[in-house]
Amino acid sequence: MSLDKTIYLGPFVHSTSLKELEICTTGAIGVDESGKIAFIERSVQPNSVPRRPGWETAKVVHIQDNGFFFPGFIDTHIHASQYPNSGIFGSSTLLDWLETYTFPLESSFRDLSVARRIYTRVVSRTLSHGTTTACYYATVHVPATNLLADICFERGQRAFVGRVCMDRLSPDYYRDESVDAAVRDTKACIEHVQHIDPGYELVSPIITPRFAPSCSDDCLKQLGQLHKDSGVPCQTHISENKAEVQLVRELFPKSKSYADVYDEAGLLTAKTILAHCVHLSDQEQELIKVREAKISHCPASNTALTSGAARVRELIDRGITVGLGTDVSGGFSASILEEVRQAIMVSRHVAMTDGDAAKLSTEEVLYLATRGGAKVVGLEGKIGGFEVGMGWDTQMISMGSVSEGGELSHNDGPVDIFGKEAWSDRVAKWVWNGDDRNVRAVWVKGRLVHGTDS
Amino acid sequence: MSLDKTIYLGPFVHSTSLKELEICTTGAIGVDESGKIAFIERSVQPNSVPRRPGWETAKVVHIQDNGFFFPGFIDTHIHASQYPNSGIFGSSTLLDWLETYTFPLESSFRDLSVARRIYTRVVSRTLSHGTTTACYYATVHVPATNLLADICFERGQRAFVGRVCMDRLSPDYYRDESVDAAVRDTKACIEHVQHIDPGYELVSPIITPRFAPSCSDDCLKQLGQLHKDSGVPCQTHISENKAEVQLVRELFPKSKSYADVYDEAGLLTAKTILAHCVHLSDQEQELIKVREAKISHCPASNTALTSGAARVRELIDRGITVGLGTDVSGGFSASILEEVRQAIMVSRHVAMTDGDAAKLSTEEVLYLATRGGAKVVGLEGKIGGFEVGMGWDTQMISMGSVSEGGELSHNDGPVDIFGKEAWSDRVAKWVWNGDDRNVRAVWVKGRLVHGTDS
């Protein structure tokens, strides 16, 4: 599909490093027919369009209402199938939460009409929150998982779609019947994505052992072999909850650690996304570092299920790559902006015991939500920021203006701009009170996938 | 002002005790001309209006879209004047945050047009979030404080409006010039409210020493005397941050504790609202209990400013009355529903160190947000629940329905109801993902003060 050459005119904000957020208030970004950034200008006069050869007839999209362009968010861990349970967890913790809330819902995806309804909704929701790339866990069902891939592809969301493997310690009504079945069905889902998007340009399969307790040793090893043979990335959970860590210790008595279980199966590689990492030992962190495996930090979920508080500063300082995940529905919200807030808040709680160095700044967490996420999913240099050659995976943020009379004009969203705020404070106000109402438009690879561009 | 007799028809939800939430799906509540609940029926047939003598011609308000009536929220601690700074705090903690962000903004309220714009906005915002009663801190300025009282009165929000007293350790550009000035100006604000609302039926003054470090010993004592003589309630901060606690120790070397400072001044009574209470000693908790002083728990603020995590379970178990406060703008949001979430999340962090008993349930925190708040502000039995004789201070909650095709109908808010959710799960989904879009209408004393009732 060829797009109109387009110039996006107005302020843009993005991370240039972990600690630095560039706020350019006089920007213009040209996006070519393939949806990639062709040029970036940083000193454009207000209300003027930069003149460039070959761009005279380009479409122009103007920023609106105290707005700015921001890179699309990358959700590195979300269970699409659990979306209807968002906010439903009571006082449970991981293992009883799975039994009570999760498995009954996931098992209903044997009915494809259930899957269509829920997956359509979750893709609409995540796009509306500015999520341009999502790493989805589906269910064990092949047709439903393939349908999720189809929906992402049609709606234009970048996605990693994983069929969940679980051949033990799972309910009779919801499990893989054998290791062979787990591998065969995983391959079927890989083949489906190869069929709809052969180059994995937008949608990619991802090998998804649920977590070590749900998978036999043989299952993990065969999935590790498939990971190696196919080059398809993999995702799983690790060290979310202390009871789970203890369970893994009992189930894999020969392994040195939880991380070691995955490593022995060939599932701990540079193309592995590990969700949670709350209770990792030093040795496990070091192993993850050496293997260049990536971490999805899911603070809302970790707090909601009382799993613990991940030591993100420690992980980052060690040189491990970290992104953010909503972990719906352990996490209650499908919004990465909410997860940004939660990550900052959890880091404050860590700081209360470990000292101020543990605090993550707004800039740092926005980096995790964009550039960090891009590294986690193996798309570093392709998405996550504004650089020539990167894909235009972008959200247009707008915010309301407070009139002299104290009423809100132009935008009835949750953020009130009074007019005297410095630009860095406007960004902070968006981070802390913004929601999907502030997401006026979303593009993936230059294609408008949510909202309106005029 | 006389109102139409009105029957509110449909599900209603409210706390009947700390641990119990009544969910009545077949309700009808009659509200009389004075805005008080005249009757409650719990077994009304769908789509039928109960027949009662004298109510034949009453107006009927039907619940909409997966909705329910819920008591209005009570925000027991909010700095109205700081609202434009919502979300602006960076990595600061209490004392530098005051200097950097707060005092410069508050001082601008010497200009009444600034005050009008901001106070109009904050009352609109809090009403839109379902806050029917708010305990406001204004600034030191008498005209601006009186204007806030006027705006609350006109808009119909129950409010406690406090002129802030601060005669030391405050910037030269923003402080009381003397103890006499602090007392005189506080009296002027009390008299203004007596003038507009003589019985304090809707708006009440509240004596507001900022906090002990900002007030000389003499200032606290004179305000304590005024509190005793006038019967006007008082509000202040206590034990929010460790550096602040240490500062109080240095400033009041003769006092046994921070709580003792207030007690010695006659400011620790059954009509005192103490915000924060994060680092209280056992002795202070016991003193607060004995004096029957009330506590405003402000979890969002306490985490955002890395103040600490209040031990709410301990306070409740001791028999102390606790409500919730947004503490805008130490807290980033003007929404008590957000504070409900934050209170649950903070209690999880406390549970991670102190054990599971510290966890607050959704039911418990909704109690704090309504019944607890009512006790904190001295309106127990008048607001906070649905009982005959109570005022109709209510929000009508509605939520979206997901169509079979996966799209959202009727309501474009943030909560997706798929249809199979149990009623308790619907409430949980509202708690965890709801926002002002789910607040379709708000009434105070039977008067519609936000949204639409049809």
C-alpha cells in the first residue's frame, strides 16, 4: 500500500537517550510513501511549511490543541485474551488468580466468535491508547490465535502474536494434550503469519511457553529447538511471585535457578522477552545480561497481584534492556501511559527502602515505553523515536486549553493546560493525567490506524 | 430552592460497613423536595415505577448503560489553588517541592482573576469526577478564598473552604505578616461563609494552619483558641515526610511529638482533619485516637513525592477514622476514583513488607471514599450512603457495552462491559478503569450539579 507523502508540522517529543527527552517545539517531519521518516527539521517558522524539492505537493498534517507528536507506545507484554477481565482480580495472587479468573476465560476462545469479539475490542483499545506495537499472548487455540494475527494485520497494528503452550499443571479443560501438540500447534500459528505477512513486516509470530510451571521439561526443550531453528522470537514469564519461584525450584530440582531452566532449554536468547523479573537473583540477572535476553517490566500487575516491586534501576544499571508491559489482565489497564505512571510509582516504593537512586524519572520511563520497548522486541532503529529512516509509528497528543473564564475549550480530555506551563511541564501533565482522549491520531508505518489527522 | 420529588430507578451500590458493599440491582430511591432520601425499595420489577402515595407525579430518573447509582465521593484533602500544577513535581520531595512549585503558584492568587479561573476549573473538574464534598485548602488571600466559597456555593458542591495560615518559614513574598493577621484573615473568611450560607448547609469555613513548620507556636495556639470558640473545624498536615518530622522536632523541642504540637495548641480534636499520617509513632496514633481526630489518607501524593506508605490497616484497626484525599497537587489527580486505586496499590506495597493483612480490598477503599470521608468531615449519617434521611449526594455511573462485533456502543468511556460479568465484577471494572466519562450525572442534596439526568 502506497501512502501520500506527508509533512507532520508542529512540536515533537521523543527520547534521545535514557535520560534525555528532546522537546522540539518548531518541528517538521517528512514521511515518505513507504511510511518512513525522510527528513526532520527542527527550526520551522510557525505556520509555515518547509520547502523541499519533491515535497511541494505533500500532504500537511498540523498539530492540534497544545499538542505534540510522540512515538507510539510499545507494549511488550499483554494477554489479549484476558482483556475482559481487566480490573477483576480481587485480593488474589498469581497462582490462585490463574485458576480463578484466567483459565476459565482463556478456555472460552475455543469459540471463534468469542475470540473475534474480544480481540477486535482489545486491538481497538490498545490503538486508542497509542500502542503501535504489542506483544500479545493469545490462548492455546490455533484458529483464535490466527484470528488475532489477522485482526492486527488488518487494523495495521505491529504485533507479535503468540499461541500459548502449556502441557502440565493446567486444568483438564484448558491445556496442550501433549508436547507434540504444543509444538505442532505453535508451528501452525507460525505458518499462518508467514502466509499473511511473509516478511513479518507488521505481524510476527512469537513462541510462547506460558511459564516454566505450565511446561514440561521436554516441552520447553522442543520449543527451544523451534526457537533456534525458526529464528522466531520467544516470550515467557519469569520470577513474578515468590510462590511461583518456589514451585519452579520444586519442579526443576536439577536447575540452578528459574532463569537456568529457560537457558537449559535454549529459550534464553537475545530474542527472548521475559515478563516480570521481580525476584531475580544476582546470578540470574547476570545470566540474562550475558544471553542478552530482554525484560518486560509490568508494574501495575506486579502491584495489583502483590507480586513484588521489580528493581528496574538495578536491571538497567547492569546493562539489561527493559521495556514496559501492561500485562492485561494481571495489569488492570491496556494503556502504556498508565504503565508509565505505575513504573514511576513503583520505583518510588523501591526508593523508600533502597534509597533515592532507585527512582525512575518521567524521562526514563518514557524511554522504556518507546526506545526500550523497541529494543525489547528487536526493532531498535526501526521504531521508538524520530530519526530519518525510522517508521512513522506515532501518536498525536493534544490537550485542552482553559479559557479565561475557567472553562475547557477545544478538547474535553483530562489534561488542563492553563497556558503558562513550560513545555517540559506540559509533557509531565500529559504523563500524569493523560488518557486516550489526548490521543487524537495514531499512525503505524505512516498509515492512520486510529483517530483523525485533521 | 425546592426540587422536584424524584424517583431514581435502577441498580444502586453503596457501602453498608467497612467490608460490605451492598449491590442492589432492582432498586428505587425516592428523593423529596429538600433533596433527602424519603424511601428506598430493593425489589422493584424491571421497567416499573413503584407506586407510593404522594409520589404519583414524581419525576423518574432511569439508570443508563450498565449503570448504577453510587454515593458521591468525599475528597478530604485537596489544595484547590495548586490544581494547575497537577502532575508537575518531577523528582522532588515535600520541602523542596513546596519552594519550587507550590509557593510561587499559590502567591499568584493575590490576583482575583487568576483565582477565579483556577477555582472555576477545579470545581468543575472535581464535580465531573463525582466529588460531591471537598475539603479545600485555598491560599492566604482572603478575597480569593471567599471567591472559592462563592463558587462552591453557586455550583452546589459541598465544601469546606480553608484560608491557609503560615506566619514563618515561608517565603517573604507569600506569608502571613503576623499572628494577628493570620487570625484576623481567618475570621474574615469565616464571616464571609456565614454571610453566604449562615447554617453551613453546603459550604463551611475550616481553620487551616498549613502545617506546624509554617506556623509559630503562638499562631497555632491562637488558631486553636479560635477553633474552640467558633466551633469551626480545622484541617492541617502531619507526618508526611521524614525530613518534615525532623524539622518539627527541631522547631518544637519541648513537644513530645508532632501530634503533641497540635494537641498543645488545642488543634487536635474530633473536628480536626489530619492529612497524610505516614510516619506516626504508636504514641501519636493513640493520641489521635483518644482525641477522635480524623485522618485523610493521600496515597497518590505520598508515593509521588516519595513521602512513604501510610499504614492504613493499622490506623483502622486502632479505631481511627480514615477518609481519602487527592492532595492535589502533591497528588497528580483530582479524582477520588484514582485515589481509590492508589490506596489499594499502596496497601499492596505495605503488604509486601508487613504481610497480607495490610491489603485493603476494593470494598474497604470504597468505604473510605464515601462513608469514611463522611465521618472525617463530620457529616456521618448525612452523606456517604443510601439511607432514608440522608442527602442525595450521588453519582450516576454508566459503562459501555461491547457489541457482538467487538465495538463499543452507547458510551465511549474507558470501561468495556462484555455482558457476562457478575455485578461485583462490573463494580471492580469501574473501580480499576473508570474515569469521569463514566460519571453521567452528579447530584448534591438532590440538585443536579454535573452532567445530565436523562
